[in-house]
Amino acid sequence: MLRNCIVIVTLSIFLSLSVNGQKNEPEINLRYNQNIGLSYEETIAAYRQMDQYFDEARMLDMGMTDAGLPLNLFLISGDCVFDPEKIKESGRAIILINNGIHPGEPEGIDASVKFAADILKNRNGMKQYLDNVVIAIIPVYNIGGLIDHSKYFRIDQNGPEEKGIRRNPRFLDLNRDFVKQESREARAFASLYQYLNPDVFLDTHTTDGSDHQYTLTLIATQPENMTSAMETFFREKMVPSLYDRMRDESSNEMIPYVEYSDHGPVNSILGFEENPWFSTGYCSLFNSFAFMTETLIYKTFPERVEATYQFIQQLVRYTSENSEEIIYLRREADIYTAKAKDIVISWKTDTTRWEPLTFKGYRWEDTIMPISKRKTGYYNHNKPYTDTLKYFNHFTPLVTIKLPRAYIVPFAWEEVIEKLQHNGVIMYQLSKDTSIISETYYIDSYEPVKRPTQGHYINTNVKVHTVIQEISYHAGDYVIPMNQNSNKYIAYMLEPQSESGFFAWNFFDSFLEGQDWYSVWGFESHLKTLLDSDTELRADFEKQKAVDKDFEFDHVAQLQWLYEHTPAFELEKRRMLYPVGRIIGEL
């Protein structure tokens, strides 16, 4: 069971050595009970020592990050098989746990180290979970954000003493980058995700958006994004069981992520509308059962670490006990996705459907801020209460897209093509110039946001109309058949009305500009020749002047009218024509 290794001793992680130099079992010295979280260096050292000691553990580098350091992946496999294809063949499920995407929210980092050490040492018989499950852990996702730490970051958070920063070295919020993938971290994650194809996914976070008696809140993938069978299993079995186990076995009752319908007194709670730019939303595009823990910022760091640890344990245990059904449902969902005829790319909360939810909160009371003297309110921790609220956790389709037989993306849009390929999308190139009857979009209107997000002025409120027309495509343009289990990802990224797609993130904005236009100096003499030779055009021009007296004396309007009635205007018909075509017939 033991491997020869070089023993690395850090401030918080050490190995005890016997007199003859033989290696003993790693002892992981976590200090979260002292309000101290693991540093990046301590975290990686812990996993590397477990990798060197336990045959069931393997540490991999999965690509570069914007911090200039590799993204690590730690695998735990009971039979020491780490090849995902062989794992799938053996009938075991894969769970992927992501930590430190926002390093100011670090409890998952410590909780995952503790869990990995405990299961490898078979604490309380935990190794039995590995009979049906392989565990994959990203120790720290935003490495640069954890390395850059201070006691002044997230200053209102109740521990640990020092915390990392939210954004990565490129100043990107990595939990808004999962589909546009402009960070090295996101591109590495896509490769890692496609490599593992995890059945269950967990991302660990801390929230400051609510205040109540619970330590841990849970975001579960929006069930409507699943197939009917997956949704039924998720709503009726998996999610309720996790809540029950956390309450009854871990003595740590949790609640759905608290998104208030309004500020102040809590009257109802809204379900989380999932966007694919979030980690859970990205994973749901590929039919993973995805979760995000959000521990409460006002609870102590030890409480938050323990609650995250308990959820990891319950999630792993539940997945192990139900691995056969989870794997089957995902396999069927992939088949369904490859054959789907339509897809919903935008949802809205169904305000007619709700469930009663027991909520343990604090009374809201008015107060005056000590510095600004602003009148506001606060949740009084000395006045806890329990109430039953309406929980709105159902959504109805807002935008539904009928899927084409295939999309076609011109060769020129290289960055879009590369991102699609990076996410496992299968495509092929045209071998020769070809005219294809395509359904095309014209962008009627859109609204760029006024303040940048992630360095982009996101296009919102996109309105389109479609035209079926013959389009000339060229050798090298890419055809993307819609018969693959990545269909949801493809549609979300290529449909212009998608809130998460390439058009929303400005990847196609250059097509919104005009074409060649004309020069007022040379164009008018050309028009004189054209009008002298084209009697029909001359007659229409004179008629327009006769019916519109303003037009008769408006030189600019006359030139524009003539331009729009000449063959040269064909170029302008490409303006606002979305470059991605939809093939609805045979090629």
C-alpha cells in the first residue's frame, strides 16, 4: 500500500518518521477550529502526500491557470483504477467536487482535504463508498485568488483570519466564465470535465446574500433543465434525501439557497434560476446532477467547514448507494438529448406553483446606521422565529428553440469554433463551396448593458426574425450536426437569444456594423449613367420625387434611395444577418 516518497514538511501538514526512516501514515493538521484556513501551498502539499502514501489516490495536473500554475485534480479510486473510461465500464459513478472558485469562500478547501484524508484512512468505514463511486476533487480552482490573501478581504465575513480574493489574476469572476471560457481556468475545467464526464458535481461557496439560522444553504440544479425521468428522481428522491440526512444524521439542518422575493421581512423564497455561465448551469448542459453549497457568511468558519464536510459525506454516500440509477438516468438523458427536437434556453419563475417551506429566520427591525445615519433595517439575532413560507421552485419556458438539423459556422469565427471543439462538440468542415438553403436570423434589436460584466457589454433583450434563404458557404466552414449529447451546450452558445451565448458575450458583434457603403463623390456620376440606361429605375425614381416633396429637394435622401435600389445594396442585406446558419433540410 505504501510508495517511496520524499517527505515534505510544512507549517500545518507533516508526516511522522520512525527512527529507521520508514514512512508513516500522513497526519493532516487542519486548523479551521483555530479560525485558520489552509493556504494554497499547504493544500497542495496535503494532497501530494496523500497521493504518495495511498495507492487509491492520484494527483494530476489538468492544464494551466491564469496564475501560471497548473490546475490540479485529485482522484480517489477504491480499486486504484483512474482511467475514466475504465471507471465507467466498471459501473461506478464519478463525483467531481470543485473548491476555491471564490477563495474568499474557502471552507470547501479545508472540508475536502479533511474528507479525502478520512475516506482514504477508512474513518468510520467510509471506504465502502468507493465500491460504487470514484471521487474527483479540484483542490483550488482560483489559485491566484487564494495566493493573494489578506485579513482585510471579505472583511464582514466571520472567518477565517485571512481570506483570498474573489477574482482571478485576470480580474475575472470564474463563476461567470464557464461557457465563454476566457480564463485559462475555465478552459482547463472544460478539458477536465470532458475527461471525467462526472455523474454528480458539487461546487462549494459562501453567501452573504441572506441571514437566517441555517449554516448551509443548497442550490440544486434547476430540475426543468433535466429530462423528465431525471427531474422526477431529483425532485422526489435525491434532493429530499439529502435534506433529511443532513437534518437527521448530521444534525445540521439546511435550506434551499435563500433568494428573497424582496428586502426586509422574509415573505417568500424564490428558486434559483440557473444560468449556464455558473458551474452548476454548465454541468447541467451535459446532464450531470449538479449542486452548489452556500454556507452563511455570518456563521463561524469552523461551523461552515463542518457543514460543508457533512454535505460532501452525505452526497458521496447517497451517490454510492444509488449509483446504478444515477448512471442509468444520465445515460438515458444523453440519448434523449441527442434526439431532442427543441430546447428551452430561457425560463421564468412560475408564480402559480409553490410548496410550503419551514423557515427559521430572524426578525427584521428598523435601525439607523451609525456613520451615514441612513435609515435601514437588520435581522435581529436575538429574535429567532420559525414560519412557513411559500417556496417558488418551478419555472416555465420563456424562449423555446426548435433545433435545426445542423448549425453552420463560417471558418472566419475561429474563436467560437475553438471553444466549441474544446467542449467536446463534434463537427466537420465543408470540402467545397456550397449553396445551402438555411434558416437565418436577422437581429432586429438588442440592448448592450451600460456597465461591463467580465469585460463585456453583454447584449440583452435580443429580438430576431428568421428568413429562409439560400446562403453561399465556403470550403472550410464548419457544420455541427445536432445529433450529439452536447446538443444543449451547442444551442445555448449559438442561439442569439441565449442569455449565455456567444452573441450575448459580444463574440459576434462585428457583424452588426455596415458593409461597404458608398462615396458621395463618385457615386452620383455612376448613378447618372445607371438612370440613363435603366428606364424602370428612372420611372420609380421620378415617381418617388412626385409623391414626396421633401424627397424631391433632399439630395442625401435621393442618393440613399438610389443606393438601396441598386445591386450594390445586396451587401447591406448582410447587415444584422447573424452569421451562424441553421440547416433545416438535407445538406
